[in-house]
Amino acid sequence: MNLILLGAPGAGKGTQAKEICKKFGIISISTGDMIRDALRSGSDLGLKVKSYMETGKLVPDDIVVDIVKERLKKDDCKNGFILDGFPRTIPQAEALDIMAVKIDKVIDIDTPDDVIVARISGRRVCEKCAAIYHMENIKPKVEGICDVCSGTLLKRKDDEPSTIMERLKVYHEQSEPLKDYYKKQGKLVSVDGTKGIKNATEEILKALVNTL
Ligand code: AMP
């Protein structure tokens, strides 16, 4: 099963991707995580994307499309995958169609801006394994320490309030039109992102069971 997860930054894509992967034995491909890895490693790619990412802008389509194209060639994608954070623009979706990658369903986690802002402000991410926490909703067992790998939990640079507003603007302008794009392909499923993590997972799983 190959899936796409859509939703504003902070809608819970990463958290839901983890649950879906566990349930269906597929892998999650997060372009955001791959870009952050490139930044951390100081690679050429990292240097190219640094300024976009840190100011809440999208990395240019050709760069992200190349990253995803290479990633999808790997063997671990053969049993199925979730694309978390890709596509984020219509040209990226068109590039994916041209790659002739079969997509079964596109899940949109629908969450209003005010909920997003509150949520992102409390988000913390493990610097080592990228596990996601929230200061109120998903607390680690020990404050500031990752339950999975004991890494330090940090606030993402692009989760600062001024950058969040820019990311939301970019989302509405460039990514939200993808809902219509996939609706026209008959693949879109929308779930309510405001009723808690468990509720959203249940809604997603219900929609996916019919896909198998
Ligand atoms: P995320 O972790 O998915 O919120 O992504 C963090 C940042 O990585 C975004 O704000 C963009 O700068 C960049 N990014 C991730 N995925 C994409 C994409 N598909 N297209 C362009 N930029 C992306």
C-alpha cells in the first residue's frame, strides 16, 4: 500500500505516519527528516537547503523531487510506503505522477490554523532519532529526554512563532491546492485533526481497511 499524507505543518503527519507504518508494516518517507539530516551532516545538499528551511520556505521542487526519486528506488519501499510531507506543491505531485508511482490513497489531516499554532509551539523533536513529542500532549517519561534513544529533545528552529506563520502561509498558498488535485483523482480521504491523535488514527485506519 502506497500512501500520501497531506496537512499543514503540525497537523500530526509524522505522528500518524508512525501509527500507520506500525499497523501495515510499511515505511515512512519524510522529506522534512531527510532535509534535516542533510543539514546536520553539512553535505552539499544541506548547504543548498539551509536558508529555505530555516525561514519556513519550501525547498525548490527540483531538489525535493530528486531526493524522493532516489529514495523510492530503494528496496525497502517495495512493501509499501507513506510519503510524509511530499508532495507539497502541484509541480511535485505532477512529477510523482510522471514517475508512475502507484498511490492508493491520499490522507489529509484537516486542522485549523489556531490549533496548529498552539500545537507547534509545544512540539519537541529528538535530535538523534527524530521522534516527536509535545510538552502537553505527548510527554516523554523524563523531561527533555527521548524515550526511544535517550537523545535530547529540542525545539525545531523552524518551529519558532514567526517561522510558523510563514509556514502556514506557504501551506495555504502552495500545498492546500493538492487536496483538489487528489480529490479529482478520487484518492482523497479527509480526517479531523482536532479531536486528538487516537481519533485521527482510528479515522485513518477505517479509511485504509477498505483499500486493502
Ligand atoms: P516538515 O518536517 O515536513 O514540516 O518539513 C520541514 C521543512 O522542510 C519545510 O518547511 C520545507 O522547508 C522543507 N520541506 C520538506 N518537505 C518539502 C517538500 N516536499 N517540498 C519543499 N520543501 C520541503
